[in-house]
Amino acid sequence: MSRATILLVDAEPALREAVVRVLATIPRVRLESCRGEALPVALETHRPRAVLVARRGVPGNWAELGARMPVAAVGHDATQDDEIGALREGLAAHFALPDMAEAMADWLRSVAKPSPSIVVPRMVAQSASMQLLDAFVSRIAASPATVFVTGESGVGKEVLARQVHARSPRANGPFEAVNCAALPETMLEALLFGHAKGAFTGALEARPGKFAQAHGGTLLLDEVTEIPVNLQAKLLRVLQEREVEPLGGRQARRVDVRVIATSNRDLREALAEGELREDLYYRLNVFPVWIPPLRERPEDIVPLARTLLRRLSGNTLTDLDASARKRLVEHDWPGNVRELANVMERAVTLHDAARGCVIGIEAIWLDLDMLMPWGTHECRASDASAPTDRDSIDENSTPMLEQTLQTQESRVILNVLRESGGRRKEAAERLGISPRTLRYKIARLRESGFAVPSSSH
């Protein structure tokens, strides 16, 4: 399967290296660079999924380009004026590195997602719990009421949200999604509610927000617990009144939108720490839906793996042998279906053509296998002939030193979490980082196959 290209415009070496470090945390992407004057040719040559502009002063019609693909600014620092200026110039966001590395990674993950063709279709799962959940989704889809989908990172919350939309009377209407954790507060407010002409210096035209764009359809608020509390109050008013007032506007607009919210947070913890308004929680939680983690439904692992394998290989690979199936079932999948998809993509690449259309254990590389010294796994002994051509490595492949540093950081975070009894706020204070940054890092740890201590209450 092809990788999504991210195009970086006019970046000096230090900033480019900072961007590469962010991309190293995102699967299925590669980085290309160009100077500002070469942008038109680079767009045609590389056909990027998204564009990162290193200097907002680079000449260009970013509003026009932003209508075709996501465009964001990136630099070493960013003030609120920079964020507003980015909006004014038609950019989706302005990220300061390294401080906003996690936010930029989340934004890039959302724009670099694989095409819908590799999304696991409904009813692949065979466990009783998922069969019951699927039937429940069909029942609630007909209702316009809000749905709050929770579950660990990677279980498929957005896939379920799209199923609710597809089975609803709104199926022919728009489906809009917002990653609430990926943008600073100022930009998130403008993205959700839109802005009026003249709302800020340089706002030469009014722009509708996601609520207006989703009129007659469904709006997914992904990671809704990451919305700043003061902005939650405005969101609550929209949900109650079914009216949205753009930034700088004086006239509210009626909207007919079905809202689906998701979160991988412990909602009791978010409520207790004042990071989620109680009134907003009850407004969103009309139909609560919890997706069980993959380790609690092992009978789904092989059917999901087979489906992903067929889709990722274009139906050239169709099955797994007994040893490969055994290894998959014995793994506890802390990264859930997203982690399984990554393993299957590796399997497609590492598959021995001599085995025909069946994947063997030698092609099954779990996330933790990638961090172990070469030659430490007995099952890898027969894989010595695997290609090692350095020319085939993407620019954003994580260097060995970077892998080592990431592993050391992971150990420190996990140790502090254990010593703190899983209490995120206490752990963040001890680590000297914000609770939000800690949540980003915990999500990445889970996706990478680490078991993260649960919160104690």
C-alpha cells in the first residue's frame, strides 16, 4: 500500500529535522521538501496528502491550496497572533516545534489516514460482544440523539461512528470529523463554529465551521475530552439550542446535526479533575457505547487479521498459517485494531513469496519486536536474507539513537505511572509535563504495544 506524502516548504535544516522526528511516530507517511518557488512543480510531482509551510510569509495562495488539501504552518515558536494569522492566510493550523509535536502528529495522523478501502467492514468481528454491539448500533442509528463512544486507543471508535452515520436516515448527508486534540484552542473554536467577515484582522470573508458544514448529517468530535473547558461551554450551548454563532458574528444559525463524540480517557477521571464539564458529559452521553479492547475478544483477532491482510495486499495474500495465527492470538494487543493493522502491513512487506498466498510466522513482527536487538528472536533466524538496502528506507524512518531515546522515555513514564498508582495528574507533575502531554504520550505507548498502568480511584 502506498504511503502518504507530506510536503515541507522552505524549511531550514533544524526545523526539517524536528519535522522528521514527528513523522517518525506516524505510520505510512514519507517526507518530501521543496523551496517556495518550486511549490507548483512539487505539488504535481509528489501529489502530497498535506503541506507544511515553514514560513507563513512564503508567497502563495494558501486559501486556494487549502481548499484542495490540508495546509498548516510550522516553526520553532507560535503565539496566539501567529495562530490567528495562520487562519487569516487560509492555513489549517500553526504548530511550534518541539512544544506542539504531539498536536502536530495527531493532526497529521488525521489527514494521512489510509483510504476507506482498508477500513475493516462491519460484521468481520465474530465475538458475542461485538455482535451485540453491532445490533445495538443498528438500533440507535435511526435516532438523532448524541452518541458517546469510548474505548482504548485503536479499538475503532471512528469506524463505529461512521457505521452509525451510514445506517442512519442521514446517510446521504455530510459526515464531518474534527480531532479535538490536534489544534490549539483559538483554531479549534474557529474550526468548529466558523468566523464572520472581519472577526479578526485580515478576515476578509466569512467561513462556515464544521457544525454548519455538517448540517443535515453527522459531526464526529474525536477526543472530545481534550476540548478546553471554556470552549466546552460554547459547545454545550450549541448542543442545547441547535444554533451556532460564528466568531465575530451577531446572528446565530440553526443547524441540524447529529453529534457523535469519542474519547479514550477514563471519563470518571476527566470529570473528577474538572477537565470535562458534567453538564456536557450528560448532554453527550445519551447513548453511551463502549468498544471492548481486542485482548478481551480473542476470537476476533484472526478474522480481523485475514480481512486486513486481503485488503492491504489487494487480495494477493489470503490467509495465515497455524504458527502465525497462534502468535497473533497470544499477543495482548495494547494498540488494539490499529496495532493489528500495522502488523499486517508489515506482514505484506515481509512475506516470503515462496509461501504463496499464506503468511508465515517469519512475517509477523509485533511492535515490541521492532525495538529488540537484531538476532534475539529465534523465529527471526531464518530471515537473514531479508532485504537491507538503505535506499529503500524512508526519510522519516526512526534512527537507532531516536529509537533508543524513545524507549528510555517510555520506561521512565511507565515507572512513574506505576509509582503514582496510575494517577495521571500526579505522574504529570512528577515528570514535569502537562497532563495533556502525558495523555498524548500514553496513547502513543499503547499504540506501540506497552501495557499502561490503570488509574486507581
